[in-house]
Amino acid sequence: MKNRESFRDAFHVKHGEAVRLAKIDPADTCSITRKADARAALKENITRLADLQYQLYAENKRSLLIVLQAMDAGGKDGTIRHVTSGLNPQGCRVTSFKAPSDEELDHDFLWRIHRAAPRRGEIGIFNRSHYEDVVTVRVLRLVPKGIWRPRYGHINAFEKMLAQEGTTILKFFLLVSKDEQRKRLQKRFENPRKMWKANPADLKARELWDEYMTAYEDALSRCSTRWAPWFVIPADVKWFRDLAVSQIMVKALEDMELRLPTPAFEPGSVEIT
């Protein structure tokens, strides 16, 4: 099994790098062939994440923000369900960003994002994010280029401010192939347990696949910074996707060198009767 550093290096979008998604294999598993091995490693990571979350919460000085982006059926929900299964809900908050409400539209595009940023001691997870405002709005032409183009700079400055205030930011683009997406979407229309997720609008988005890929390439290239890196995770193989994300999360939390706070008194001298 590869170490956590190698996973981070393998999928990290380096600052200033021009991303070409067509050159990345969505079915790549880094030569890991046994699902059982990956599941065992994921189980270890889930346990380790729980311990690190405990330390993060107790220290109460820093926070972790996970940003998940993908095409429809790319695996955002599944990643959250599996990778965070061992976390304490008291210190973890998931925010799903849908189409903005009237109130949100009356503010700047980052207003609703900033409100959901994790507090100190907390892990925050964004299911979709502010990147919809340089991807979806661009592809669907919801705003003119003169509006969405400057947002790359706004996003980088916003994320830098969060990082300087103590938030470690990890951004994951779950790269699923168009054929794998077709299979997953088809299941939504055929499986009674999945029909509630079926949405004809997803089929419309498939017609704009190339436009979405171009928009994501620009977002990844322009907004992978030292303080808020992007990682492109091959996501056709679900068990590998979960392992890769968990490996990078554990590495980031370990790099924080978290410390439990020192009590202001001597607990060992207290005898409870």
C-alpha cells in the first residue's frame, strides 16, 4: 500500500500547473488491485481520522475544510458517507450547496460560503461549493464573462484569508469518466431505491460535458494554491476514490501536529469521593 505522501503527490495539482483532465485516467488505482486491501486501509484511516478529529476539537485553534466537486454521479455523497463514517457529528459539519436562494443572490457569491466555513476545532465539508460560480454559471451562461472571470482571484484571496486564520483547506475534484457516469445515472432511473435521485437536468448537463471539463480545467489550474491545493482523484473505482481521499485527509491532519491542551490545574492531584 502506498504511503500517504505518495497519494498526495500523485494527485496534487501543482501551483501554476495547466490541468488537462483528458490525460488523467479516471479508473487509475495506483497499481492497487485488491479491493480488500483498500478497504482494510480505509478502515485504518477512518479510525485514525476519528483520533485526529478528537485532537483538533480539543485543541480548538485550527480547522479543516474539505471541498468536493464532481460531475453529477461523480461520488461526492458516497465519499462523504464512507470517509467520514467514523467522525463525531459534534465536530463535523457537511454543507450541500444547491442553487442559491433569493437571499443568497442578494449578496456577493461568497457570502453563503463564508457563513458555512468551519469554526475552530471543526471539520467542514462542502458538497459543491463556491466553484459552482466559476463552473456552472460559466457553462450555463448564467452570468457574463465579465462577472465570472474575476472570481478566480476573489476565490484565491478568500481561501488565503481562511488559511491565514487557521483553516487547512483540501479541495478534491472527483474525476469520473463519461461512460461511468452514464452507468451510474442509468441506475438512478432503473433502481427504485435510487429513483429519488434521478433528475432529467443531469442528462442535459451530459450534453455539455466538454464545456464542463474546460471550465473545471480552468478552475483547477487557476485556483490550486499553496494554501488551498486541488487534488484530482480518479473516481471510477469507488473503493479507490475513498481510500485516496482518506489518505490525503489523514496526512493533512497529521501535518498539523495537533496537541491536546494542557489543563490549568493538576488533574492527578484530584481525588473524587
